[in-house]
Amino acid sequence: MAACGAQKMEVAEDQLSALPDPLIQLILSFLPTNEAARTSVLARRWLHLWTFIPNLHLELRPCRDMHKARRFAMVVDRCLLFRLPPLRSLRLQICADDPLVEAKLEKWVWHIFSKDGLHELVLRPFSVTMNCKQFCLDVPKLPVLPHCKAFNSLNSIHLSELRVTESLMQHLVLNCWLLEDLELSNCYIIGNIKIHGGTHLRLKNLTISHCFSRYWQLDIVAPNLSTFTFVDDRLIDTK
């Protein structure tokens, strides 16, 4: 009986191994990213298959272990810089206290926006030390138009624990034609938040929570906006 059971398992393994890589990646795409990553131990062929799934949720929990953060950064490198299939959804949470990781973050941001097909972006480079400055996301960190191909497909952006410039906000609104959901949380605002768009602007949901700055104004012109959520007590002026 034991021999019979072993033979059945061997046949099942052979059938799975016989599937082409794209089909295996399709199957893995229905799993949460952390579960899909566990398949990398099955065999050498499976080592990087999970990194090509279209929806990647790469989240490192807050910790002070810089070695762990660097190892995690190597995984992110593999998932973003060496993939051929388009990425549909990316949720990235990583500790950016290490200068090496911060340098990689700038490279990842450029790479993410240079690829077409991305629909959802959640970016949270957190800090566990009080002395670390937030990563600044500004227009010069993005590919020059028209090479910023992600603008053609993005419809949901969530930025957290970043320094965000006024020029970046306006740049996103003017160039992300399909953008419907925009959320800023725990960000440091450099300048004001100006969201000006004509009837072409699809923005429907805007959330600004626990963002801060020395002085800033919120100026919104969005004809299709249906939901606006603001959570804070430091708003100076509204229009």
C-alpha cells in the first residue's frame, strides 16, 4: 500500500512538473504572495517562478534587523528588475532606514513607473528609527515622459510614509488619465496639495489621512470626485 501511494505521488509530481512555466505562474497567481513564495523550495525550477506572478504583495514587517531588510531588498530586486511579464498590482512595504535599501528604493520607483500595465500601486517605505528622513518622491525620481508608461494604466495609488512634493501630485493627476483612487497616509507634504483637472480627470476617491507639513493648502478641482476623506487636525486652508 505504501509503495502504491508513493507511486501515485510521484505521478502527480511528474504531471505538475510537465506543465509549462506560464501555466504554473497562472496557478500561483491565485495564491497570496507569501504562499506562492513558499513553492520556491519545491525544486530548482520553482525557485523564481513565483516572482513572475502579476500581483505582488511584498511586505516586510517593521523591525530593526538591517540584515533582514537587505535580504528582503534582494528579493524585491529579483521580483521587479528581472521580470518579463507585466506587473498588474504592487504593494511594497519595506524598511528604508538602511542607505543601501533607500538607494534601491529609488531604482525600484523608476523601474515601476517605466513599465506599462500597472493598475495598482501601494508604496510604504517605513522607518523604525527617529533619525531617518522619509524617502522623498518627486517628479525627477520618475522616468521622463513619455517613458513613464505606468501612467497609461494606473487607476489606484496609495502612498504612505513618504515625503511628497506638490509638483509630484499635480504630475500624477495630469498624466494618470485612468486614476480613480488616490490615497496619502502619514506623508510629509512639501508645498501644497493641488489637484486640478478638467472633465478628463477620472479621480473618484481621494483620501488624505494623518499627513503633515509646516504649512500647506488643499486645493481640489475634480469634477468626478465622489468621495473625499480627510483625517487630521492640521489643515490650514481649504478651497
